[in-house]
Amino acid sequence: MKRISIAASAVLALAAGPAMAQGKSVKIGFVSTFSGPTAVIGNDMRNSFELALDHIGRKMGGLPVEVIYEDDQQKPEVGKQKTEKLIQSDKVDFVIGYIWSNVLLASLKPVVDSQTFLISANAGPSQIAGELCSPYFFSTSWQNDQTPQAIGEYMNQKDVKTAYLLGPNYAAGKDMLAGVASTYKGKVIGEDLTKWPDQLDFSAELSKVKAAKPDALFVFYPGAAGVQFLNQYVQAGLKGQVPLYTAFTIDSLSLPRQGEFALGIPGAQAWVNDLPNEANKKFVADFKAKHKTYPSFYGAQSYDAANFANSAVVAVNGDLSKKDAMRAEMRKANYASVRGPYKYGNNQFPIQNFYLQDVVKDAEGNFTLKTVTTIVKDSQDQFHEKCPMKW
């Protein structure tokens, strides 16, 4: 009888195995800002992430995908709390998202301590690229300094002799100004970090710029701050006097409100909506068809994050316990990125091209961005040497 019982138990276990496997899902926690003035960014990221899931049949490695969206309210302490909830209560397999560098920095430790993969779809603080790098952290965007470094190179090409730098006083703002200063060969004659995220009146700073009379002004102001800054820059009469160079200030989300003011103002990006690879063509066309507008770079990076996570799960046939094998696959960047092929550095930030973007009107009269030229090829962030990981 005992032998029969054991045999019967074995049969039941075998029968239960496939059922248990079928009941397993890939759980993803997605942290972004879904309330307040910057919710437009979080919603664009979510829409793009959802589109990517639709494109892969809402399964990864044969397993259904479950996404839990959490609102960080643009506050580091809230982002950390929501991240801890995803790790401890929801027991997710991936944590993805993060717009703001200060929110990401506050949320990093509980994720990597739990040995859960974290994929940043936007924020790229220098600390995580350097001494805080982790085998459980990957980026599908860029390190914060890289985009302004490309603008600094472009300013050199335009023979800009003197420049004034402006940005918000938080982790990304500091990285942005340091980035442009690291490649710009002219003289920085003024630099201001403004209160974040509350300050939307830049009249005092613009008066200082007007008095300094630089050859160029560089600014980093994402979201609503970028709309307000550009309006005030034009109203102050500076557009015809001091050429403006930007990073993350003019994008598909801000353009409808910036309109004509944005014409003729250059920026840099690792992704532009008209990049000619097939993955990008499908992403942009299907996003426009569904949402009646162009996707933003925030969305492109989130779309990539879904496909990037999928590549890791597919590589292990849905066995999410094989984290070393998943990491090895992720380090290959072996998926169809909307920016085209790229590589990862030892700190698991992308090595990629940066393009000059310009504002134009499309055939329907809508403002959009176009690629003008490649500013930098195969850019690698300057902090990777501080990362102790070697592979």
C-alpha cells in the first residue's frame, strides 16, 4: 500500500507540474509618475510599454505577463515605498520605469538587495553608472551626462565661444550641466541650478543670461518646466539674441504646447521618431494609430524595456530562477531596439549613437522631430571606469 501511495503521489506530482507551470506568470512592477503635471510622461511610458506587450502577444517565454503600475508622485520617498511594496508584497520578477534620477536613487537599494532585475527606462544618474553599479541594474535609455555631452560637441562644431548653463537642482540637473561642460571647449561664463520641481518662473535667471551676453544658452528642463522656460525665453526677447541648445526640453509631449517657439532650436537624442529601422517604424506607426500622436523618447525607451525583458525570459524558456543566464542574455542587448543595435558597457548602460534633432511640421501640419545628423557614434558614459563590474 505504501508503494502504491508513493507511486500515486508521483503521478499526481507529475500531473500537477504542468498545471503549476501554466499558472506561473512574469510579474513586472512599473514605477513612474501617473499624477500631477508630469503624469503625461508616465502615461506615455505606460502606453508604449503596453504596446510592446501587445506586439509580443502579452507573453514572455510562454508565460503570461502581469504588470503592476505604481505612481511615485515624483517624490523619492514615495517611489521608494512603492518599490519596496512591489518587491516585498507583490514579489515581482522585474522592476521597470523611473523618470526621475532622485526617485531612482532612493529606490535602487531595495531592488538590488533582493536580487531583482531593475530596468531604468529613463533616469540614468552618474552614481549608478559608477560606484553604485549592480549586476541587477540595466538601462534602456542613457547615462544622464551622455545627451548633454553630445550637445557640447555640437556647440563646438558651431564654434560657440561662450555659454551659460541652466538646469534644475536635482541629481539629473547636476549631471546634465556637468555633461555639457565636460565636452564643451568654449568658456562657461554663467551657471545656475534652479529649485525643483516647484520653480516655473525663470525671469530672474533669464535676466542674468541677458546681462551676461553669452554666445549660447544651454538648458535642461523636462516636462512642464520645459514648456514654461521656452515660453519665457521667447517672451524675454532672447530667441533672436542668444541661441538656445537643449537636452530633453523639446520632445513629442511638449511640442504641442511649445509650437512655433521650438522651431530652430536644436537638441540631441539617442532616439528620434524617424530612425529608419523596422522595429522603430512599427512602433511609431502603431503608436500613432492607437493614440493619434507621436510617441516620445520616454515611450521609446519603455517600449525597448519590455522587449529587453522579454529577451531575457525567452532565453531561459520562462525559468525565472536562472538569473545568471538571464543577465548573460541581457548583456548582449539581443533584441530589436527602436534606436537600432547597441551594446552594453561593463556598468550595463548603453553604448550608442546620439543624433541631432530638429523641429519640423509633418504633412498634416503637426510639429514633430526629425533626425538631422549623427553627432556622436558609440558614445560610452564617462563613469563606467568607476564601476567595479568586469565582464
